[in-house]
Amino acid sequence: MTREVKPALVALLAAVGLVLLIACANLAGLLAARAAARQKEMAIRLALGAGRWPIVRQLLLESMVLSIAGGALGLLVAFWTTRGLLQLVEDDGWLSYAIDPRLLGFAIALSVATGLAFGLIPALQATRPDLAPVLKGMAASVAAARGQARFRRILVVAQIALSLLLLVGAGLFTRSLYNLLRVNLGFRAENLLTFDLDPAGGGYDTPRGLALYRELRERLASLPEVSAVAAANSGPFGGGDSGGGVAVEGYQHKEDGGDDASWQSASPGYFKAMGIPLLAGRDFSERDDAAAPKVAIVNDAFARYYFGNRNPLGRHLGHQSRQLNCEIVGVVASNKHGNLREHPARYFYFPYAQDEQLDRLTFYVRTDREASPLGSQIRRLVQELDSNLPVNNMKTMQARVEESVSTERLIALLAAAFGALATLLAGIGLYGVIAYTVARRTSEIGVRIALGASRGNVLWLVLKEAGLLALAGIAIGVPAALALSRLVQSQLFGLTAADPLTFIAAALLLAAIALLAGYLPGQRAARIDPLVSLRYE
């Protein structure tokens, strides 16, 4: 990876933990509802002399079975999906999708721990009933006791708050990736095919290598689909820039070396083929060979830094030997070289024919339409010139650019997946609580309808409860998201960690999910028959 992504990886690890908490809260809510439905059973067992702790152990065992089964299924899904996810990121060999024994042990231990932790409170509540009312058949009133209802509502509010954290994170990473992909590259990446050639590795000396380069450029330019051909030893997103100290005529250099520059060799027509505007002066020509005076072209960032408002044309610079032996003959626009986040770097270019040694070159072939199908013709041309010379790293420039943000794309994809999963779980949890509440309040709703309440009144009653729970979760989640999002500020591009659009969109999405989760039970409540509901128990 080309830059430090530790904060983003930590954020993803935290997202995994938040999704786990939301799932566990859902499990606790379901266990609490199940325990409420079994209160008569528990009351009978306790009345017949069963001990409380044996019943608690049984309920904990049931919750652990669910938790371990879910963990096993999660390991299978992780194995199936991780392999596909790793294809989205540039792998240097340090990533693996294998599930080793340590990971397996951690997953098992975590499954057991979550089953115990989130099954304990429902188990304790289930074994603490008021025996007399339950045994008399008044389970509904007991099940709707204030303590249990408050516990389930707290779980739902916590789920919504945690979901908001994940949705905000997903929104920030996704918008950051979107901003990166829209950044101005400084050149035209479309319809541009690239490949590497290294004749020095095949035994070519400098004169033979330069002749090979020239002939290949001429043959490629003769193809009917090709509009321009050029080459450079280290073009944009090639990963091989050179840089260091540079001597510039009329500039007093700093002692700390903070005014270094980068350079690369290029062929005639390189800037035209890349779509980099020539701002002043001239391009390289075939006359700029080893026997000609040395020349250089600088980018506008270089010109501004070293010359200010002065004209750089005709001035001299030097690198390596620091001799002022290269005349500046042109100025071009700055462009992205290493990654999409970088600020315009100080660059100068010199003809590859004036390089001191034969270097590997990257060829850039611009076509009038999609460039990928041209690859087979290019390979045949190279084979005709030298059958032992390999063509390496052939891909479109757009593919190179996309590879440079593969890590950001993977992080945004995972963050979006976690956010969607968390929102789904929170919606299910809220739906379960509202549906269970409606079921326990069937008699009350029947009385309301019998006394003249309209279907709209009943629906509003249910939606209001769902909305209040969502509002409480959002109120808790927003300040928490504001605090935690600052941890990933360094990973964002083109927006701040407190981006208002992202926060508003996340809150509105959760509010819509909450209303949908309340609408379905509300519709059922509005259709209750008063005659049936008044006999409901």
C-alpha cells in the first residue's frame, strides 16, 4: 500500500465490533421476548420447587447454542467473501483469506462470550416472575411489565445509535472515494493503453535499446486505431519516480533539502499522447538526442517554486552532478503522479535519448476508441522485433488509476456493507419491539377502536412510538458520531469529518427505516376487530 491506512483499518475493526453489538442487542431483545412468552412455564417450574440457577443455566445454554451457531455460519460466510474482497485491493503478499487456528479460536471464544453476556439479563428476568398473577393466567400483564418493556426499548435505542455511527462512517468513506475519483488528473486517462518494456534486461546496450524504442514507436504509430504514441521511464501511477537534489539557475537552495524535485525521462510527443497541456515553449523532438545540447521541460509547480513570476524558458538546471547543463525549453501543466491525494509536485522532464543509461520505459498508446482490444496487436509487434523481449504490466491507464484507490474502494465497500447490515439489524430489532408491543396491547387497541378511534389514530399511535425510539437513538448517535469521526479525518478527501450532508442523510435514512418498521405493525393494529380484541388474552 502506498500510504498509511491504519486509522481506516482501526475504524473498520470498530465497525465490526459495532455490528456485533447490534446483533447481540437483537439477540438479547428476542431472548427477552421469548422469556416473557415462557413466564407461565417458568412460574410453574419454580412453584414445583425447581431452583432458579438451574433454569438460568438452561436459558444461558440455549442462548450460547444460538450464538455459536451464528458464529459458525459467520466463519463460513467470512471464508467465502474475504477471497473476493481481496481481489479489490493491490496485494503485496501480506494479505491472506485463510482462517488460521488463532482466528478460529477467537471466533469461538467471542461467540461463547456474547452468548453469555447477552443471554444473562433475559435469563435472570425470566426466572424472577410474580408467581401468583402468572399462575392465575395473567401472563399478559406480567409480560408487559414496565421493567421488561424498558429493557427492550433501551436495546432498540442503542441499536439505532450504533447504526448511525456506522452509517456516518460509510457515508464519509463513500463520499471521500467519490471525491477522489472525480479529482482532476492533469492528463486524459481514457483510451490510453500502457505497457512496460525493458530491453536492458534482455542484454541490449544503450544504442541498440534506443533504436528499438524508436522503431517500436514508429510501428505503433502506424496502426490505424492509434492517434499518438509516447514513452517515459516513470509516468503517472507507474510507481518508479526519481527525485532528489536539483540545482536551478538563480535559486538559492535551502540547507535542509526541502526544495528537492522529481524528474523523469520522456520521448518526443509524450505530453501530446498523455493529454498534458504545453503552457509555454516547445516539446521534445527527435533532434534532442545524446549529441545535442541537454534540454529539460518543467511543470508549472516547478516553475512557480523556483522562478516565481519570472520566465523559466532559457534558464538552466542540473541534477545528479548538479551542473547547470540543461536548458529549460518548455513548461507543462502539473499532473498527478503517485496518487490522487497528492498536491502538485515539482517535476522536470528530459529526453530519454539524453539519459546516461538505458532504462525501462513505459509506453503510452492513445487510441480513438476503447484501448484494451489493441493489446494483442501490440504484443505481436514486439514479438516481431524481438521474440525474447517480454511485454509487462499491460493495462489501461484508467485501470492504473483505479488500482491507486483500491484500498479506499475496499474500505468504502466494507464500511457501506457494515452500515447496511447494521441498519437492517436495527430495523428488524425495532420492528420486533413494535410488533410485540402491538400484540400485547391488542385489548387496549380494541377498546380504543370500540370507543371511536379511527384507523389513522391507531396507526399514528404506533408510528409515534417508533419515531420516538428512533429520535432517541439519533440524538445519542449524532454526538457520538461527531466525536468518533474525527479519528478518520486523515483518511478523508474533499470533506471534513463533521460533513453535515453525511450526518443529515444518515439520520433521515434511519428515521425512514424506523417509520417503515413501525408502519407494518401499525397497519395490523389499525385492522384489529374490536369484538375479537376484547376477548384477546
